[in-house]
Amino acid sequence: MNGTSAAITCEGVRFRYAADAGEMRFDCAFAAGTITALVGPSGSGKSTLLNLIAGFETPQVGAIRFGIEDLTRAPVAERPVSMVFQENNLFAHLSVFDNVALGLSPRLRLKPDERGIVEDALASVGLSGYGARLPGQLSGGERQRVALARVVVRRKPVLLLDEAFASLGPALRADMLDLVASIQADRGMTTVMVTHFPEDARRIAPHTVFLAGGEVIADGATETLLGEDTAPEAIRFYLGTTETR
């Protein structure tokens, strides 16, 4: 299910990890073919929402749609989603080339033209000539570039980023964000990016959804929602631009 980009909609989604756990409530939409930042304090439900979209978790109530298609209970492998984690999920014993090639063939049985696709993907993230290296020979930023190259070869219309660059320093994180923006602009992917850094959202995400206490409390244009003078009070407190009353 590769297809073209479409909006992701969470309609009346209700989820709890256990019967005695608090219920999370997600009603939101992520616009087709653009980048949306998912922002909020730790424990607010950001990663849980991504896991629901990716299929790693299933809501007790509600629907998750890709366009008009209901994906609420679709298997992970059948969803039009690629996901990049902070840990980058590379296999330490496989070369950079093979880690990217997994996006095309889980058994690493590539057709001749697919080898060229992998090389082109590595070139697109600035890693030409790195194919024979192992992940342990790379820096943190280079490993995340490998993870993004795997996204490129998968050609899925949805990209989810779960604090993918949180461990990187400011300058390198900015470079990686710009790379994501470039890939997204080229492929038109519907992209949802979890971040603890408001400046990351301001840099590449036109839209922001803000979570607190397991639910969406605000969504709108990033410039307004995270603006020092225009943010709602709850968000200003999160940003540190107001004091608790």
C-alpha cells in the first residue's frame, strides 16, 4: 500500500495500556503532504499516538484513517507508514548498504536495478561511498541518515519521526531536520514529527498539534501556536514564557 499521500485522521480514538491506566483521547488530523509537529510534555501521549498510527498499538475505541481508508486494525506491514526512532533501528552486523536494502527486501534478495536504488538513496542523504561500512563505524548523525535512506527506498506515503534527532547536538539536529524537509518536499509524504524542541517545529513544520495529559489540547499554525506572544496559556507555560498562577 504505497500510493499517494493523504491526510491521517484520528476520530474518537480512545486508548489505555491497562484497565486501571488512564485513558488517552485523540481527536486530530494531520494534513496530507505536509509536516506536522507533535509537541507536548513528557508523558503526554506523543509516542503513543505515533504507535497507534503505525499499528504497534490498537485503540479500544475510535478509528484511524488514511484518507478514506480505515487502518484502525490493519497489520503493521500493511500500513503505508515508515517510522524513524531515536535509536534508528539499524542492525549492527549488517553493512550500511544492507540496512538500507532491507527497506526493499527483508531477505536482502535484490534485483539488479534495486542495487542502484539503494545507492541513489544513500547519495540522497549524503552517504555515497558508505555502503560497506558497519553502523558502529558511523557517527550518530550518519546512522540517522542511514535510517532516512531506508525511508527513501521504501517509498511509503507516511513518515513518522519519534524524537529521531533528540540525541544530536543543535547544529547537527538542524542539518537532519533540513534533510527531512528536503526528502519530504521531494516525495510529498504526510509527515508527523514528535519533538521536545519547539525550535525544531518552527524550523520545518507548518502545523503543530500540542498534547497534554493524554489528549490534544490545541492545534494550528506552528508560528501562532508556538509563538511567544500568540501561544495559548498552557503552551506558554510549556515554553517557559509564563508563570504558573
